[in-house]
Amino acid sequence: MTSTAALSAGEARRIALAAQGFSRRMPDAVASRHLHRSMQRLGVLQIDSVNVFARSHYMPMFSRLGAYAPELLDRTFLSRTTHYVEYLAHEAAFMPVEDWALWEFRMAAWRRRAADPDSWMHANARTLDWVRAELRERGPLRPADLRDDAPRERGQWWDWDVAKTALEHLWRSGEVAIAGRAGFERRYGLAEQIVPARILASPVPQRDAVRELVRRAARSYGVATISDLNDYYRLRDQAAVRDAVADLVETGELEPVVVRGWERSGRPLPAWRHRDAVLPRRIDRAALLTPFDPVVWFRDRALRVFDFDYRIEIYVPADKRRYGYYSLPVLVGDRIVGRVDLKADRAASVLRVQSAWWEGHATPEADAPRVAEELARAAAWQGLERISVSGWGDAADAVARALGGREADVQRHVHPRE
């Protein structure tokens, strides 16, 4: 019997960050091929509408590749393309259109709910039929396009909120797909209008789909526990994930490992390393992360891997927030050293650092210049001319000094190659 490989906590962190692309050199100029390569590592790009600094789906590419034109991501993901489509592949996320067939089991579950006489879809069958007919006749539409031509029946079956909900239910059930976005507004079409027929004709059985998704999650994480692999694509079925892991161990794609410090009740947590995972000697990268970056989106993993206890405070009353409305984790090397609450004040062309905080394992003297450089890079990426640092947070003074004062000109601090 072979012994289980052992990793230190630091080795596991470096493996995890390398799997997510943080050991790679940033390109001098970001092109669409770089976005595609990053998506091969990520698998999904979670979408979020909050736009205090930058919408979440723009951030992972910036974190990994550096400054790029946001219009490049718009053309690659938001316009109607042959490469990506939206679905609940974690939460609402962009994913390769080829993956549509992997999610038939989730779509089928929504369709089964519709068959229940007590379900919303059953109670609103007439609205659903009208929406289907409109999309079939007119092709992909924005919700506003449907509203403009909606039946003018007051007090009877028509209600605009019900129609919007119908679109969402049809999307979740796989009858409708997203044909890009106009601004940030979705365009909905029947799936056969958007997803290639060969993909629609080849749904993947649930067991095979779960195994493939677990395989991809393991590759994207590098080293992971069952709960990590279950969460990456929100499979919500640890028994099925365990079966998939057993299959992948048998084929040699996953290797059982023990990570020192990954424990529960004093006992090591079972973990697995993907066969393609690499262990770099060091991670020499600083980056701002979105709350919905795979590095930190699963709170249990963020705490276990980075000793980083993270929750966003959007829904916390302002007077009870500890770190700020939408604080971003800051990565330096293989550590998450702090968090910053950012706001892009576009009218004044200022990046406002509304709070800045250190984590307990930060080294402020060494880390503050790296954080300042990333803030300057972020401001330049967003076309902002200055940075303003408030006094809130135990990292605020050090970051302000590293920038050259509470109000700092951006261009002095941008890396020379940009």
C-alpha cells in the first residue's frame, strides 16, 4: 500500500494559486486569447451587478492578467458569441457554451418542479406560453422588448413582473438561453436559437456530468477537499462528489494528500491533488480580488487555505460594518494580507479607498508598497487620475504613505511597463 503524500500549508497555497493562474507572468498587452486561456483555468466567471468599483466579472481577468480594455471582455463574453453562454454554473456565471450539455441534470430538475401542480410555472403556464411564442417568432429579445409589445389586459393574466420571472424560469429549465447583453441587460432567446444543435442533442447523463465537473474543479483548485469540490460548481451533493472523486483516483487523475493544518476536530481532512497541479517555488504576485473570485468565494476554503475569514458586508447595516460595503481581498505573494473597500468616483476621476485593513499575518512595512502599487494599477485600469485614502482602517496610514499622501496622483505609481 502506498503512503499518502503530505503537503505543508504553504505548499498547498502555492499549488492553489498556481492552478488559478497566479504563477504566470502577466502579458504585456492583453488579447482575447489571454481571456480564453484564463477561462480554461477558471471554468466559470461569476456575474454580479454591484458596480461600486468594477463589476465582479471584470475583476478576475484584471487580477490575473493586469490592465486590459473592459470592451475586450464585453466583446468576448457579453456580446453574442460562439464561445460563452450564461448559466447557474456556481451562481449566475459565464461558462463555455460547450458546457451547456453538462447541466442537463440541473435543467431537468427545474422542469420537474414545473410539472408540480403547486409550482409557480404550473400556475403561470399562460405567461410562459406567450413568452415562448414571442421568442420563437421574434428571436432573442431584451425584457424591455417584450414589455413594449405585451398584451394590454388589465386585471387579468398579464403582469410584467410575472413575465420577467417567466424568462428566468425558462432559462433555469434550459428552454431559454442568454444571447449576450445590451449594456448589462440580458437578451433572452430560445435555447435552439443560441446553443448549437449538436450540443443540445447530446445531454450528458448526471453521473458523467458530475464526474466531469468534479474533475474540472480539482484542476482549477489544484488541491482540494470534498467540500471544496462540491462548492466550485455548487453541486450540492457530497455523496455524488465522493463517488466522482473515487472514480478519478482510480483513473489516476487525482492523488490523495494530507495537508498539514487542514484539520477538523483534530484530525486531517481528506484532500486530493490534481495530477496536473504544479508546486511553484514561490508566488511573486500582488492582486486585488473580487469577493466572487474562486480563490476566496468559498468561505470555508478561504479560512482553511489563507487563514482569511471573509464575508462581504453589502447586506450589513452601515453602522455595523467592520470593513466596508464591498471590501476586496488583497493578495501579496501567497498570502492574503488585507482588504480594501474601493469606490470609483468617476465624476471626480478619483479612486476612493474608503477603508484599508491588514490581516493578522501581514507585514505592513513590506506589504504596503505592494498594496499601493495595485491600487494605482487599478485606478489606471479604470481611467481614474487620483487616489484618495480615508483614515478608516489599520492599514490606511501605511497605504497612504506608500502612495505619497492621502491624495495621490496615479501616474507616479503605475508600473513602468503599463
